[in-house]
Amino acid sequence: MSTNRAAQAEQYFQSLRQNVYPGRGIVIGQTPDGTRLVQVYWIMGRSENSRNRVFIQEANGFVRTEAKDPAKLTDPSLIIYYPVKHANGAHIVTNGDQTDTIHEALLSGSTFEAALATRTYEPDAPNFTPRISGLIDVNDGQFAYKLSILKSSGNTEDQTLRHTYTYEKALPGYGHCIHTYAGDGNPLPSFQGEPALVPIASDDIWLIADAYWQALNDENRISLLVKTIQIESGETELLIVNKE
């Protein structure tokens, strides 16, 4: 079983290396030593406006996107947002302003699922980019983490397809990956299927970041972050990589 799992995870990781444009992506899983849960988030871009971004960590541990060169920013909608927030032991990571929706819902006693029920895919026709979201809540013993995708049906406005995946147990040394696009195209084809099993091959946050940064297409990758959460203490560590 473990050999098959390792092969499956490595196979998808290698396919990620060969994918020119998986878009924005989330990985959630656990370090090999089993002591920390891990969130990885990256952004990519094809246009000058999309590439003109960096991750900025705030003093409260939130992370926002910001224009690398404000003079070149042409349209802040959909590219300037908070990908990472936290509330009372719940750690949120998303690819858009639904981070705020989830954060506000959790603070008011509502849920991840209820928050996302009020949202849909991004209004960027003809791509209708999926909204992908993840949650780790260290106070909820029923699950280790959740991943969600809200996407259009075949790049049309006919339906919003809503899928939430709940993982009751984290697997040391592995995570699950979801990203916005299946690959490059015009229009961009949405991610298909369940989140993929991927390796988290190190306990070192720098090595985790480097592995995923190196797996992304060099021309299109923009920024990447890794956040770890100590399971016992709730202590967090955050590392940001911005393309120079």
C-alpha cells in the first residue's frame, strides 16, 4: 500500500513538472514526521498584469498579494486579495477573495461549506476560473483538512459545480493537491477530478518550498508560500518565495 501510494504521489508530482500552466494551486498535507500540517499555495501568470504580483506577509500572519510594480497594475480585480488568513485555530488558504468570505463566516460561527455556498467561479469569461479553497482547523477532531473547488460546467455559465473534499486523517509525508487549470489552453480548461495525492518529502519548510517551486514552470511561476501548523501547540511558520 505505502509503495503504491508513494508511486502515485510521485507520478502526479512529475506530471505537475510537465504542466506548463496549472494556474494557481493548493497543497495540504502533513510532514513526514507527523508533527505538522502543511499548506502550500502558489500563483502563476501569463499576462503582464497577472505576473506583476508578490506575496506580502502582514504582522498578524495574514498574507496578501500586492503589485510588484504599482505603476504597471492595470486591473486589481481577481489578482489582489488575501490568500491566507486564520481565525481561532482555523487556517484558511484560497485563490481569491473567498478567503474573506470564509474568514467572516468562521468568526460568526458558520462553516467553510456555508461560506462557499454563497460564492461561485470567477467572472473572467471565457475561462471562468475555478475558486479553490482549503481549510485546516486544529480544533475540529473530525477532519484533518478540507479542499474545495467551485467551477463552471465546461467553461459556460450554465452551472456552478461545487465539490468539497474532507480528509479525516492526514498521511505523514503526503498531501492532496488541487489547482485551477488542467493545463494551458484558450479558454483555459478547469481542473478535473479529485485532488491528487502528492509528496511532502521533507520536514524542512525550505525544502518543501523549493520542491514545489522547482516543479512549477519557470516562465509562468510568480510566487509561492508554505505554512506549517504544529499539531500539538498550534504554532505556525510561514515562508514566502517571490520571483525576482
